[in-house]
Amino acid sequence: PSDMKLLEVIVSDDSDDRTPQMLTSFANNKTVRLFHHDKRRGVSAAWNEILTESKGDLIVLIDADTIPSADFLAKISSKTIKSGAGLVAANSSPLAPKSFFARASFFVGLWLQEVRRSFGANPFTVIGRGLAIKREIAKKIVLPANLLSPDLYMSCRVKELGYEIQYAEDAVVYFKPTTSARDFASQVIRAFLGHRQLNNYSKRTLQKVPFMDLIIKAIRIAR
């Protein structure tokens, strides 16, 4: 937004590809800060690093495998400031599928969109592909190292601290649906185990979505 300034871009990277070399093209841009690690540490470690190092009043987290829409930063920043919410979740939208398992991944993505659209702050509202959180809140959060769903933990912690969570339908980040059986199964199993790991925490802090409502929405999306 015109009344806000982009202070910095922080890249927390533990890949073994050419990411650090590619970022040298931004060497003269003092707003870009790269933290590279030779060992894979997981999402929680990366988020903790970003939350600790960030200096701005508002922190926007975007996963490496997403494509933010052109006005994503403006939309999610404006929503976070104007709504008064402590955390705002982006609209994670799947790109058109081109294979069987991509269609399965596409279906899950659309189903979760519908759940986020229909209920208040629930266990499915926030997803790591895109979110915005106020710095004053972020500084009170440290993600445990063994988390399978750091986005769910962050949702619970924000609510526990007494702040609201909202969903920004127009702040879109696109992702490519997985194309293999192994990757699709891995995503589903990881999501299931991650929610099970934090089941008691989410029950205390977030709105529960009735199981039958989840089934009905899944049937509608499938049709």
C-alpha cells in the first residue's frame, strides 16, 4: 500500500540448489538479506529465524514454492492493518492440474479454500504458503523444533495471546499441485500427523469445524 514501506526481504535458505547464487543479482539491494544454512533445519527453524531477524512492524511469510499474485503484498498488508487482526491468512490457491494426483491435490486445495471461507478461525484457516503477522505478536512466538504443522501452532499461539485471526480471500498465493502418488501421500500424511500432534492445543484455542460439514463441503467440491 502507498502508506507503507517495504523495509526488507529476508530469505531463510537451507537448500542445496543455486538459490544463494541467484540472489547475488540483488547484491546491490540493501533490503535483501540472505541467511543460508548448509544443513536442512525444517520450516520451524526458518520461521523462527525470520521472526527473530525481522525489523518491520508487519511480517509477511511466503513459502519458497509459491507464486504470489501481483497485488498480494498490498492486499494482505491492508487487510492486516485495517481489520485489526493479529494474523491474517492468505488465500492459497492451486494452479490447474495436469495429472491424476495433481487433480487430487487440486481437490484438497479447493476444499480447504471452502472451509476457510465458511468458518471463523479454525485449524484449517492459516497455511504456511502465505500469512501476515504483526511484529509485536511475532516476537512473542517461538516455534518448537519438532512441529509438523508450524502454521497450526502459530494459529493456536496467536489466539492464546488474545489476538484475532482473519482470512484474506483476495490475497492470493498460487501453488503447483503435487504430481506423484508419493508426494501426494506424503503431504496428506504429514498434514494429518501435524494436526494430530496439536489436537488438544487447537481444541482449546480454535473454532472446531463439525466433521459432517467437512464431508458435505468435500462432496460439493468433488461434484
